[in-house]
Amino acid sequence: MSKLLTIKETANYLNVSEMSIRRWTNSGKLKCLRVGQKNERRFREEDLKSYLTGDAPSAIASLELPEESHVAHFYKNQEEGLELCLASVKKGLDQGEVVVAVVSKKKGHALKAKLHEQGVLVDILEAQQILTVFDGCKSPDEQIAFIDRIIEISSNFNGFRLVGDMVWTRDKKWNVEMLGKLENLTNHQRKNLTAKYVCQYDLGVFSHDEAFLAMQTHNYTIYNEKLNKCPYYELAPK
């Protein structure tokens, strides 16, 4: 194993202040390990080299989702939206999970192209129902029934993961009541599952009321590249 560098050694390596190193690790911009009873930061030289060459993942792509999480990701630009979607799908596949991406047809094509670039055998995984990329169903009940069938398959794998860019509901002409029903049914669906759900909300498309609805129906949020527990979450009856 390569030598682990301290904060001081890392600051010297990158020619920046120790404060910058702390700030970058807190934001997820720079990868670090935590060691010892004091949970001190340590750094691998290969991670620092990746950072310098631009190969290191961004903060948004490096986020670790908690188990049994239902996350609302609020984003302001298409690049961030695709980046998190791609990172979450790829991470799920790498961990041996069954993965579903519910996205618009346009985003679906972009997602598959990016996965191909990273060496993912998309066609084979889709044929084996390990990966499903589709643009959603006509109603919340149909959507839940469709996902239920895929969840049955996931019992033979390391878990289940769904990433949905909720813009697809606009393409299906859903109203806010249908959107709320789907999110609530999802909370009941994910009970007792080894599963992670990410629902993405484009703040240029969805209203303030719809964003608040998302906060009420998700136990975690991602905004400005930060993952937080949501204080507004409440499990409503079916």
C-alpha cells in the first residue's frame, strides 16, 4: 500500500494552504481517508495525481447515498443533472445492484452514450434486466407496478437502485397530484428494501410548490452538491 500523506504533506504536494485542503475534503472536491480514533484525514498520492490531472470525480459524483434513502436532487443545469444520474447508475452497476433510470428519451440517449464511453455493456445489461432505461408510465399506479416487477428480480442481486429525472412526468402530462401520489407510493414501496432512490428536480422546470412537495416526500436532499437529511419529510398514508 502506498504511503498515506498528512494534511500538511498534501498541502505541500498541491502547493496550497492546509485550510484549502480541509475545505476541499469537506465539500467532496478532494478524496481523503479517515484514520484513527480522531478520524484524521489522510491522502493517497494516486488520488492527488488524479486531482491534478482532472481525472478525479466531482463533488456531486462522489456523494455516497445512505441505505434505504429516497433522495430529492435539486439541480440548476443539465450538466449537473446528467452527471449525478450517470454517477449513480454506474455506481449501482459496479456494486452489483439492479438499476432503473427513468428519464426523458433525450436524457436516456445521453445517459446510454456516457455509459458506453465508460465501457458499460448497456445492451447486454438491458437484455439481462440488470439495467432498465425508460421514459416512464402513463399513471402513478402503472409506474409503481412496473417498478415492483423489477424489484422482484433484484432479490437475487446486491440491492435495487432507481434514478429518475422527474422531467419525464412533464412529457407524460402529469399534474402535481399525480407527482405527489407517485412519490408517496414510492415511500411505501421502498419499505424493508435494500434500495436507493434518487428523484431529480430541474429547478428551471418545477415550481416552488413542486419543490416543496419533493422535500416533504424525500428523506434526503441534494442541493449545491451537498447531501442533507430533509427536515420536512413525513411518511403519508397510502
